[in-house]
Amino acid sequence: MSLVRRITNLFSRSRLDREINAELQSHIDLRTDDNLAAGMTAAEARRDALVRFGNPTSTRERVASADVALSLDNVWADFRYAARQLRRSPGFTLTAVLTLALAIGANAVVFGVLNGLILRPLNVPQSESLYGSEYGDGGGWQSYPNYLDLRARNHSFEDLAAFNFSFVSFDTDKNPEVSSGFATSGNYFDVLKIQPYLGRVFHSSDEHGENSAPYLVLSYSYWHSRFQDDRGVVGRVIQLNQHPFTIIGVAQPGFQGTLLFISPDFYVPIVNQGQLVAGFDLNARENTAGLFEVLGHLKPGVTPKQAIADMNGVRSYIEKTYPKQAGLKSATLSRSGLTSFRRPAQAFVAGLMLLAGLILLGACANLGSLFAAHTADRSREIALRLALGSSRKRILRGLLTEAFLISLVGGVAGVFGSALLLHRLSTWQPFSGTPVHLPIAPDAMVYVVALVLSLVSGLLFGIVPIRQVLRANPYEIVKAGSAGRLGRRLTARDVLLVVQIATCAVLITSSLVAIRGLVRTLHSNFGFDRKTMLVSANLAMAGYSVDKAPAMQRRMIDAIETIPGVERAGLVNNYAPLIFGAGSRANVFKESDTELKQANVAATPYRYDISPGYFDGAGTSLLAGRSFSWHDDKSAPPVAIVNKEFAEKMFGAVHSAIGGYYKLQDGTRLQIVGVVENGKYLSVTEDQEPAIFLPSSQSPTSAAAYLVVRSHRDPQELATAIRSKVRELDAGLPVDTQTWNSMLTVVMFPSRVATMSLGVLGAMGAMLSITGIFGMAAYSVSKRLREFGIRVALGAQRTEVLQAALGRAIKLLAVGSAVGLLLGILATRVLAYIVYEATPRDPLVLAGAVLAMSLLGIVATWIPARRALSADPMTLLREE
């Protein structure tokens, strides 16, 4: 029995050894085939395979080591062979890498902007649960008492903080300069979980009523630039609007406040804001300009929808308890930092994402076309490899390895370029003298996503030639030689080229629409003369009280009007229209309303308090009635001037409004004495909005004000003369003089950035389109050179040769351009939210797009056309 078992075991081991040996032999054969494909001779290929797998100590170890070694060696061999093939085709390699790098770089930059503006607009801990609470449609303005009620009565937030924004005179030692800061609730830093870099921050425990917390926390960047990183600054007393404040700390690096695009220089408790803004009443519930935003972290498990319902419940309580003072609208939530900038920011990023996606789509189409052409050019080589026994799987694996290498190199190049650009954007200061910054701080996720996108794009379109390889007949290809001809049916390459051209047409159309809109904007009527000089005069910074401010303002106007060449001067309190995108609204009611509550609000116009001479100084046309005079003071009946939009909305017509009445939130009854033309007040892209103008002498203030000066003198000479006159009146009053047009840079910034971005993307799309058309035309000509030579020998005309050589490319160009123009007209409607007067229904835009696409076609087909026309039949036939 034991003998039978021993014989059986012997046969079993022999059978196993035979199977293992057979498996090993297959590894040796596969290694030999790979070596042959890599260019080795038959002897070298066999010797290398036997060295690798022919001398192991045991059969089983042989197979195990062979499997591992073969897998690693196959991968390494694939990479070496792919790199060698790419080096043989430098034109294809460079074009593919640059195409992908441009597309990935553009998308990485856009994703970085998306991450900074939308996904993570604030650089604070747990920003995903931080929301700004608003009562209204786009503005978070509300009073401090309303904030206290909301904070105490809501059940959705862990805690609520509030802040406001203001410009002040910052004086360290007889050296005042205008700085910007946040006035915040005492719990501001605690709610945001922000720790100090130096010293400490203030807390709710520091507040004990109005003007009880004269403390100041510097931002890290302001501490670095103004105090040169002086660690001894803590404990130092400085003057804000001539009031002493003690510096108690420096905020941590990277924290730039909680308002998108605005980076404050310092933070002070809001209970002391009355010292910074003259006439500011912290406890006035009807003061809807008291706070810019209320914000906080939602409690775990609370949804934004539940929080909105909770806030509306608090609103109902406030309206019932204070029906005359509240005046709140329905509650909304937004990601904190986007208040008042949500719509333009989201529209801008949406437009960029759309166009960057089109760039990527065009690049992928170009890649697919390039890979297909490259594989077609190697058709004879692939046929020979198939005829010699190489498997289609092995060939496809090599092509995918080439696509992977191109994706990797192109992705790394694109990510590197985008990192440099994003870093430059994060430190860019678009406007000197303003706290505006771009909140772009890209993290590793931005670059990881870009790199993954690159690999996916490259590999996805690297498999375009798979059908060519799977259906390739080596004997037909070898027999056809280099005289293989192109079919006339529609191919995948044709579809990809049409997509690429259409993408380019969309980008070019969008670029032209944006440029045309910006040009129109620069010549539009905003309701004032943009050549007018604006003189900032914040009397509160020089210590003027509300009672003394009107007399000083009158003296300044009279003094400036004595300057030779000055035609008229006036004043507007707070901000002039379109300055820094700021503006305050007022709730107005019809004269017949007796209950002045939110439900009865007839309109919410922009409000401006102006002096006599303002409309003449600003160049605003008076349509009906009269302007203000110095007799419209506190002792005179309350009067108002409204714009055309307000008159038509409230009274039906301009002349019907003259002599009419309306009421303010506090019950003041005003008579309309004049109607002026419409204008732009907060944004150049806003719909036409109502506006009211009240006499500044009936509601005096010493806060921020602008003098408007109309003159035909040179702006620089006029500015010097104005500063000299103001210095004669009060040498301690900080004065800044600029033309109205130069101060529109902030509100025009989105339009200009959009136009610049579209121009860059349009240029990238044009480059991709040129490479795509050139690639197809060059490929077509190279495959039919022998045919063109014969045509020339038989007496064909140059036009006939060109039609045969480039007819297909020109047809695809025409189809793609038509599709792209149609899509571009539809897509550019998004630009209306960013660029004023951007409209695709413009003959110049359409003509420009058609001309641009025609020029691109000429540039892309010029070299292939010259090659086709210069075909020498004798040389070509001899080579064949």
C-alpha cells in the first residue's frame, strides 16, 4: 500500500512540476516577446529571459519570483518603451503636454478661486458650519438691539457675533493716516475660535456699556507693515479719531476678517463705535446701518432651513414688540463672508467654471485627436508588431502608458504654473489705499484635484485609438504601405475637432462680448459726470461734533468755489454713488399709511443726504421741480428730491411726484420738490433702483462725506489747489482728492477681471483650436501627398489641390464655428451679472467672432496648404 502511495505521489509531483514548468515557460516566452518589442535581437531577447527566469533553486520559488519580477519588469519596461516612443515624436509629445498643462492650469486656478470665494470663503476653524444671518435680500444690515434679541432668543446657533466696518483716523504719534477696521461684538473672536498671535483678544467680559472697552486688536498684516513686527506694541496707546485706544494684541496670521474681499487693519469692540462714527447711536433699534452682519456656527444637527425658520420666529417677536422701529424682512442665511457680494461672486465663479470647463473639454478633444493621429501615423509599426506575434493587449498597454506619462507630465506642469499664479493672486493688492484683497489661499486639495483631473483626462482620451488597434488588419496595412487613404465617412477625430472648434468659438464670443460690454461701460451714463473731482472730508476724524460739522462743511464748499476754474461744489454725506460699492437704504411708506411696519413698506430706495450745489457739481440732470437751497434747514419743512424710478414707482409719472408726500420709517413726512435722472448707486450691473436725496442740513453728521467739485481745470492742479484751501481752514483734517472715475475702480473691478479672464481663456481656446485644425490638416496632407503629387503631374489647378487637401478641415471648421457661435450667444448671458451692458446681440460681436474664427482657420491651415501645393510628384514616387 505504501508503494502505491509513493508511486502516486511521484506521479503527482511530476504532473505539478510539468504544470509549473509550463507556466514558467510562458513567462519566459512573454519576456522574450517584450524584449523583441523593445528592440532587442532574438538572441538577446532569449538570453535575457533565461537569465531572469531560467536558474531558480526550486520550481515553486521560480514561479513565485517570476510572477513578481515579471509584473515589476513589465511595468518598468512599459514606461521605458513609452518614454522612448515619445522621444521619437517630440512634436506630438510637446503639443500634448502643453495642451494638457494649459487646461489643467486654468482649471486649477479656477478651482482655487472657487475654493477661496465659495467653498471656503473664510480662513477660520470649522468654516463649513459658519453662516451669516440676514434679514433682507442681499444685505445683512440691522441694528444692535435686534442683534441682541436674535442672539438671546434663537435656538439654532451656538453663539452669534456681529461686526461693522468703518474708516478712521489712525494716529500713533502725531502721524495720522486713514485706516479701516471692524467694530465687533465682544464675543467675535470667541465665536470664530480665533486665538491671538501676540497679547490677547477682547471678550464679552470686557464690555460694560457704551464706550467702556477702548481696546484694539491689530491684524497680523497691519502689525507687520505698520509696526514692523514690533512685539512691544502690546500695551501701547494710539488715537482713533482722536480717542485713545490701547493695543491689547495681534490676531493670528492668515485671519483677514469675516467679509469677503475686505481685509481690516484692526478690530475694536462695537460698544465703542460711537467714538469712531459721529452720531452713531448703538441703542437705536431703527438704526438699520448699525451692523453689517451677524454670524455664528450652527449647532450640530441643525439645518440651514431650520435656522431660517428659527430666525423668522425671532423676527416676528421683534416686529410685534417694536412695530415702529423694527422694519425687518424675511430671514435668510448665507455662507459667512458672502453677504452683499453673493450674487456677483457666485456669478463670476460660475462663469469662470463654465469657461474653464470648456477649455478642458477643448483640450481633451485635442488630446483625443492627437492620440488618434499619432496612432494612425504608427499604423505600419503596429501592424508589423501584430504580424510578428505581439498581442493587441500588449500594444494597448503601451499606448495607455504613453497617455499616462503625458498626463503626469502635463498635470505636474499645469499644477506648478497654477500654484505660482494662485500665490500671486493671494498677495495681489488690486487697489492701493484700500483694504480690498482676494481671499485665495489654496490648499493641497486644490492641487490634488487638479492632478487627478489631469490623469483622468489623459487616460480617458488616451484610449480613443483603442478601436483602431482592435480592428487593425496587419496584412492590409502592410500591403497598403504609406499610400493608405482617408475615408470620407465621419470619424471620431472629426467629432472631436468639431467639439474643439465649437469650444473655441464659445470662448472667443464670450471674450468679445465682455470687451464690448466693458467699452460701453466706460462710456455709459451713471447719473453723474465721472470727470468730477471727489474730496473726502471726514470731519469726525478731526474731532468735529455733529453740531459743528454743518458750519465747517459750508465753509469748505464756499472756499473751494473761490478756486479759479471751479464751476460748482456740493457735498454728499457718507458715500457718493458707486464709491466702494457702498450705499444705505431707507424704508419709505405712502402718505396714507398709518401703521409704519414692514408689511406696508412701499419702496426701499437708496438714501443720500446732500447739500445745495450737489447736483450741479455732480452733473446730475434735474428733470422737474427745484433743487435744494441753504434755506432747507432744520427750521424748514422736511423736503426731498427723488430720482425718476422712485417717482414712477410711487406716483406713476415724473410730474405727478412734484408736491407729493411720503413717509420715512420714523414717521417723518417729506414733500417731494424735485425729480432727477436715474443713476447707478451700488453696482453698475444692478437693475434700475429708486433713490431719494434729502438736505444734509436737515440731518447733519460729521461722519464720512465727499465734496463734489465740477471744473474744467487739470485734475492734478485742481487737487493741489483744493488741498491747499482745506489746509487753510483746518490743517489737521485728512483730505484725499481723486476724480470720480478713478474711484470707480472697486465697482468696475469685477467687470475688468471678467474681461481679462475671458481674454486669457479665449486666447487659450484659440491656441487649442489652432493646434487641432493644424493637426488634422497636416495629417490629411501627409497621408495624401502622393495623391497630390499625381494631381499636380496631371495638371490640377492650385485651387483644386487646396480643396482636396483642406476641404474637410474647412468644413469641420465651419460647422464647429456655427455651433460655437450659437452656444456662445446663449452662454454670454451669464456675463450680464458681471459686465455692465454685456450683450451678445451686437453685430460687431458676431462679425468679430466670425472674423476671428476665419483668421484661426487661415493660420492653422497655412503650413499644410503650402506643403500640399509644393508636392513634387517625381520625388514622392521615387520615395514610394
